[in-house]
Amino acid sequence: MEPPESITSFATTEPQVLSESAVFGTMTKDRFLKDGKLPLKIIAPGWGTSGYYSPDILAEADRNNIFPAGTKMFWDHPSITEAVERPERSLRDLAATFDGPAKWNAQGPKGPGLYADVTVFTQFREAVWEMAPHIGPSIRALGPVKFGEAEGKKGPIVEGIIAAQSVDFVTAPGRGGEILQLFEAARPAAVPPVPPQGPETNPPTPQGDDAVELQEAQRLIGEKDTKITSLEESVRTLTGERDDWRTKAERAEGAYILREAKDLATSELAKNQVLPDIVKTRLIEQVSRNPQVNDKGELDKDKLTSQLTEAIKTEVAYIAAITGSGKVTGLGGDPAPEGEGVTKALQESFQALGLDEKQAAAAASGRS
């Protein structure tokens, strides 16, 4: 049965050797020792000890800025005990940092891969220059891995890189003890070493119950990482859903207010017996196009009614102004009243809009 998909930590143990990255052929030792600038190919697609990396996965890591500017490079990967007891790593091993993000280049100078420009710290430059043919960068990262097949080979398939822990300088395969001694010698002597634990300089490899406890600790760390990743994804999903519903609610509320404004304007204008239907339709659209709301976010009915009253006054005044002999023409339907009939009709219309008799009479008489 295939192992289940999980979030796991992985490291490439087939580093891109520095001498193969066309770096030192274009710079002098003096220049490198002076500024420490170094272009690197940090990983290529294909099978590594930790699994298979497809070109799409590496290109996606570029798009998601998994290896950003400032990514730290340490002198060698940590041991199992160091990864548990000191996950933040030691300052004495901090060898370089990325000047910019790692970028996917399908047509890179040494083939497809993720490339980055880094600055090596002063105390490591001599060692990097001397050991260039034997060392290279290797990533430490987190991502989902499942069992599968690629390029005719079965094994762990890396389905994504979701977080970078570091990119470290490591020895190339088959270059064990001798180069490891050089790595130890290259660490800055000015930094006090870690105090010895017992008769040995480095802590012993856990055995027996200690080894079981270490394995359990690593398992719990993996479970916590998985839960954190799952919770982060849930938060992103719920945040997106919340924003979508908020947008829908705002649109629905806006549509309701527009409909309420139009209904109110239609109801008020139905009381008017002077204005032609075509004018009423225009006024309804005019006053309900951008209705105002009150402090509670509701339609301001008083404000809309006031705007409608002013609009009716303007239309009635206009009608009165073009009556000529007192007769409105060219508006369709029955002709409007003449002389005193016009004034009376206007007064009744204003009263229907809520003005008292005195106010309606004043409004009607001021039409010309």
C-alpha cells in the first residue's frame, strides 16, 4: 500500500557543485575575496535523495517566492540532534545570504534550475574558493511528498515546496571525511565554540530510550507542522469566503435601497395629476439613481421626498412657462387647465405631496 501524503522536511543531497555552475571561470580570486558575490544554481529538476523535483514544482517555488532575498546559507546541514535541539542554527555556521530571490531559469547557463545571487561572508570566502570543486548548495525545505513514479523510477514525489528553512553549503556525494574536516576548519575561530558536553566535544548520538524519545519528538514536530499548514490554508479559504459573502451582501443591500427609492418616488408621483407620465418616469429615474442613506445605512426617505418635491416644482414651473396663453400643449393626453385652472391644479398637486394649503398656494403662484 502506498504511504499517505504528508508534509515533510527534505534536503537535496545532490548539490549543484560550485565548479560546475560557470561561476569561477568569469571572476578572479581577488574580486571574489573582496566582494563575496556569487551566482549559484541551487537546485535542478530531477531525482534527489529526498525525492523527485519536477520543473513545474521549481517554477512554482519561484512564483511563490519560496527562497526570497535574505535567505540564509549555512556551513553544512545540521545533524538530527542539532535540528531538534537548536532549530534556529548557530551563528558560527552562517556563511552567506541571498541578494535577491531564487528565480527559475529553464535556459540557465548550466541547464534548467533555480538560480540565485548570494553574498558570502568574509570569513568563509577563502574556504568557498578553495573547496569550490567539491561543495555546492543544498536546500532544506518543507512540502507535501507522496509515493509515485517519475522518469521510470518509483519513490517519493515532491508535490510542492511551501517553505524554505535554508540553503546550505554541503559536500558533494562521495567526498566524505576529508572535506568535512575542511568544513570544520573553515568555521570562524573568533566565535567561541559550543561548550563540550562531558568528555566529547559534540553530543553523542542518542541510543536506546534516548533514540526512541528523539524519534517521538521528531514525529510530534512533523504533526505540528502539518497542523499549522492545514490551519493556515483554512484561514486563507475562510477569509476568501468571508470577503465573497461581504461583497454579495453589499451588492444586495445597494440593490434593495435603489428599489425602495424607486418605489417611493413612484408612489409619490402617482398622486400628481399635472405632470405627464413621460415626465414622471424621468423624475423617478432621476431621484432614485443615487439615493442618500441615513446614519443607520437605510434609505433617507425625507431627503428623497424633498428632492422629489423640488424636481416637481421645477417641472411644473417649466410647464407653466411654456403654456403661452395658459394652455399646456404638446405633452400628450388631455390639455392642461387654463388660467385659474392651472393654478388650482398645481396647488392640489403640491398638497398631494404633503404641503399645507398655504404652502401649496405659494408654490403654485410662484410658477412664472
